[in-house]
Amino acid sequence: MSFQSLAFLAFLAVTVLVCLGAGHRSRRAGSWLLLAACAVFCLWGFPDRKVLGGFLVLLGGCMVTWAAARDFSVHPKRKKAVFLVALLWLTGTLLWYKYAGVFTGGWMPLGLSFFTFQQIWYLKEVYTGAAEPVGRKDYLLYTFFFPTLTSGPILRPSAFFPHLNGETFLRPGWRDASAALYAISLGMAKKVLLADALGTVVSNGWAMLGNLTAPGAWLVMLAYTLQLYLDFSGYCDIATGCARLLGIRLPVNFDSPYRALSVGEFWKRWHITLTTFLRECLYFPLGGSRKGRGRTYLNILIVYLVSGIWHGAGWTFLVWGGLHGLAQIIERVWGPRREQLPKALRWLMTFLFVNLAWVFFRAPSLGAAGGLLSAAVSGGTGLPLSALAAGVLDSETTALTTLLPMLAGRMPGLVLLVLLIVSLTVSLWPRNTIRRMEEFRPNLGTALVCGVLLVWAVLSFSSGATFIYSNF
């Protein structure tokens, strides 16, 4: 079930009302109802056998993880062997469904990539003694919690389970509820009004790749850079708001990543839960930076190649991950001398690199990525505004043209300019939505703005639009 749909909003309203109503009388009853709602979320609207089969795949992974975690304390002598078997099952399942589809045209269970890493994190924490095995109900809530199921954030056990025993679980206060609605409104606006509009620009650009000019190619690259952040950040805002309505606080997953002054800092701000997982569950076990400079560089490269493979099955994702790994190695070799450069120059270098690397993340093939990069260097000088703006915010532009017919000829350029300025402002804003939620104070002005944004987003829902990261 997609967040940006009337069905989801209805589901959310019913879930919150039913679970909070039951939770005020009995948290246990409310928890079971919430778990039932999570199961409904997984299956609603997808009656075919593939989706049911995908749910059973996730359930099978749950059974393996649950059994392994419980077995650690019962049979400590075979603890390592059980851990490795469970790890092999989880990673093998992910690799099979993600990569078999490349050759067979197969399908992948909903949220399998996020599910797998979260299960591995739970296993690792229990294996090392950093966390205790939890009861079946709490574990299933951790696994199938609907706000995070399809696109994260990837939850460390210690970032979730304590909330189930907290005072606000299924009993949020008014400030929690108002902050939640604030986050949901902004997340919907980011996704529907900005990211989807930018996505139309990007699709238009890739469709005319053979005739794209240099300014057009750079505009397409910038549009995708902004689309990807606003799409995923918008998802996390909505997920955080939904969780807060239920009395659970999710970890920060984005911290103004496009303000980073280095690629290393970028990854401390972008998809923070994934970066933390890869550092703790892969980089540290490989030896981290404890085994010499050469081994450190190799470990960094391995981590980001794995990140690329996790994101998608294809050479483009592997190249994207490799580029980020190599960039961080170069920054380490450069060392303190890089820090002596002006901040503006370091920011520009980082932002330019991230833009160029995203080309491989978006491209359908290495050849297509090379085509866009070639156009950015050797393309013509014109800017095909009308072609790039085709279909962007159609309803809004039609209304404006009707009211102000003198703008008809300038509308494509005006729409793109406003869209890019607003998107850049939101993306470069120094404080993310989740941090602002901590000190949120509801007032009439904010309520009106959020209400307008939410209604505007709802009226702009598109049945074909999905979150980018739900494809991974």
C-alpha cells in the first residue's frame, strides 16, 4: 500500500483510532491490534499469489531469525554455527530474489532489502549480547512495523524495542500528535509536489537523451539529485509521523546531506541508518581501520560496493558504490590539506561529485550513463525548456495560464525555475523535519500551512507514482 494514496490515509486513520483506543485500556491488546494492522498493510490491495508468496518469504526469514536468536542462549556451544547459518539464509534469500530477477524477470518480496538488513542487525545484537531476545509479539512488530516496512529507516533493536515499554506507546500526547501531523504534511508535500514533479523533468530528459543539450543534461542531473533526496526524505518524514502517532520515535535518517563538505560527511548525513548498519555490521567486522592503511582502504571500498549491490542488481549500482568508496579513499589520502580549502569550494566539490555519481544510480545502463555525461560535456548550448517541463504540475500550470494568459509562453521556464529554487531551498535547509519535531509548537499559522500542503498533495495524488527506494 503506497503512502501517497487515499487508501493509506484511511488505513492510517482507522489504525490510529482503533489501536490508541484499545491501547488506553490495555497496551497488550493495542499491540496485538497494531500487529494485525501491520499484516493488513502488507497484504491490502495485493491479492495475487506473488504478493502472498512474498509475505511468506518474509515470514520464513522471521522464523529463521527468531529461532536462531532464541537458540543462542539455549545452546551456546553452537552459537557461531547457528548465527552463520541464519546469516547465510537471509543474505542468500536477498541475493536470489534481487539477482534472479535480472535473468528471469522475476519479482522480489515487498521491502526485502530493508527487511534483510534489519534482521541481520537483530541477529548481530543478540549474538554479541548487545540486546536480549524479545517476545514473539514485539519481535513481529519490529519486523513488520508498517511505517518502516518498505523503505526504512533500518531499525537497530535498541532504537525500537524500548519504545514498546515507554509511557507514550499507544498513548501519545497532543504535542506528539501535532508534530506527527506536521511531519506527515511536509513529507507528502516533498514527495507529491516536489519529488514527483522533478521526476517528470528527469524522465523527460532521459527520454530525449540523444538530443539533450549540455545545459539540459546538467539540469536533468540536478533535478534527479533533488528528486532522490526529496522522495526518500519525504518517505521518512511520513514514516516518522505515522510512528509518532502511535507513540514510537524513529531515528533520524537524513541530516541535510547536501550541505556536506566531503563525501565522508555526506554519508554521515545521508540514509544514516544504512550507513550505521554497514559500519557496525560490515566495516568493523572486516577490521575497520585497525589493520593498517591499505586494509582500511580495501574495507571502505568493500563496504560501498556492498552498498551498491544492496541498492540494485546491475553494473550501474556497482559503479555508483565504487565511486563513493574511491572518493572517500581519496579524501583520506588527501588528508588535512583538503580541510585547508575554503568551505565553499569543498561544498561545491562534494555536491558536484554526488550529482555526477547519481547519474549511474539512475541510468538504465552504463552506456546510457555515459551518454548523459557526454551530453553534459559536449552537447549543444540551448535549453529545451518546453520539452523538459512537459507534464510538470499540469493542473497548476493550466490554472495559472487561464488566470494569467500573458505567462503562457514563459510558463515552462517559470515552472522549472520555481521548482528548482523551492527544491534546493528545502534540500539545503540546515535542520531536517525530525529535528524540528522535537521542539515543535503547534500554532494556527503552522496548522494552516500544513493543512494547505496536505490537501494540495492529496489532490495531486497519482496512482502511478511510487517511492524510489521501495524499488530496492
